[in-house]
Amino acid sequence: MKLLVITLLMLVAGICLQGQAVPPRWKTLPVVPALAPAADSGWIMVKGARLFYAVYNPHGGEPVLLLHGGFGNTAVWGFEVPLLATKHTVILMDSRGHGRSTMGSEPLSYAGLAEDALTLLDSLHIPKVSIVGWSDGGITGLVLAIYHPQRVNKLFTYGSNFNKSGEKHDPPDTALGAKFMKASRESYEKMSATPDGFAQLRKSLVAMYANEPNLDTNAIKKIKAPTVIGCGEYEQFYTREHFQLLRAMIPGARLVVIPAVSHGGPWQDPQSFHAAVAELLDHTQ
């Protein structure tokens, strides 16, 4: 009886503590571990931009290209790279204008980001790659799978929309958003060759988001790569129906909803995120 009482008291105390101090997982912004030094890294020039890349486990298995989202950089993959690199060659790049990469004179577009990725693969002599893309990175992956199918083995997108129809208009979580933008700005200022250029990056992204993505739905239906459309149970930017529609358009595609996470799922539950990625890469023919 005493043990039961103690257990109940501990449970109540835990619930109270959670209510006071511990936000739900989907409202957190975990600290991402720093990446270990890459086996190979460097820069390529594409249309006036100097783009940074890094390669982990270059003699590993099937190559995988990780593409980050808006305001991010290669560092966002601190949870995923150590897990993925045990079986795969892992390629990272800082998208145009992000991280160590410069913006160049080209306005941001998903077609341009896809061209940047292709140029990197060509420079590394990699004819075909699987793609794991988060948010903007997943949209870039869709563009590659549509228009360069011979270069894409498998495709995993997370929190990636294909047009503007699925946008939510719920009141934003301003506290979490402010925390994300502060961390993004600090990371940018630490990495970028133009540390005072974060406002310009934001302006460039806002301009792209005003009209993109706007992918051809008939073209999406022709994607042949085995595909997983991933999202969080508490995705805050796009509706679940939008991801379901995208999954339905791609022959054989699957929808994976990671429980108790939001758009930040690769950080909020890295083990579940990796399990979903590995299921596609290692167990799908």
C-alpha cells in the first residue's frame, strides 16, 4: 500500500512538473549536437555562388544527399548524420545563401536549388543518389525526382509542400518561432562569409515563398523513385490533407506521420525520424 501511495505521489508530482516547466515535445527546440569533422569538404562554384559541401563515410554504401530547409545549414543534421553514416555515404550541402554558401546573383528558386544540387553531384562524380529533404530540401528533392529521375534513387521528404494550397492559417507559436529565428541568425552569423546578411537571406526566402512552390501536379504523378512523404503529428505550417494528397499523387508512395512532433521532427524525435528514413533507404526495393 505504501509503495502504491509513493508511486501515485511521484506520478502527480511529475504531472505537475510537466505542466509547469516541460512543454510538449512538438513545442521544443532541442539543442542539436555538433557534427564531427567530415572526411571530405569543400566548395563548388555555381552561377556566381560559392557553395559549401561535406561528405561523411565516402566509401560507405548507397550515397544519400541531405537537403536542409529555409534558414538552415548542414549543422541541422547533427542528429541524423551519425546514424545514417553507419551504412551510407552521406553528402551535405549548405543551400545557396545559407550557412557557408554565398547567395550569388540568382534569385532563390526551387529549380535553382535543384540545379545547385545536381552540379554538386556532378562535381563529386555521383551519378545517382537517394535524397532526404527537410522542408525546402524536400521540395528541392521533389523537383529533382520530377525533372531528373535518372539521378534519384529514393526520396524522403519531411514537412514539404508542393504548392500553396495546404498552408495553415492558424495563429503562430510566436515564442517558438522567435527562438528558432534567433538560433538561425546566430548560426548564420557564425558560419557565413557575409555575417551581416541574414536580413537579406530572409528577404530572399520571403520572395520565393510568395509564389513557390507551385509544382505541376501531372508531373508529380510521374515520379518513379520509391518515395516517403513524412510529416509531424503536430505540423504547424501545412495541413495533413496536403501531405495525404501528395502521397496519393506519387505511385507507390507512403505517408509517415511521426507522433508528438511538429515541423521540427528531425530534432524533436531524431530516433523516430531516422527509423522512417532507414525504412525507406534500407528496406525498400
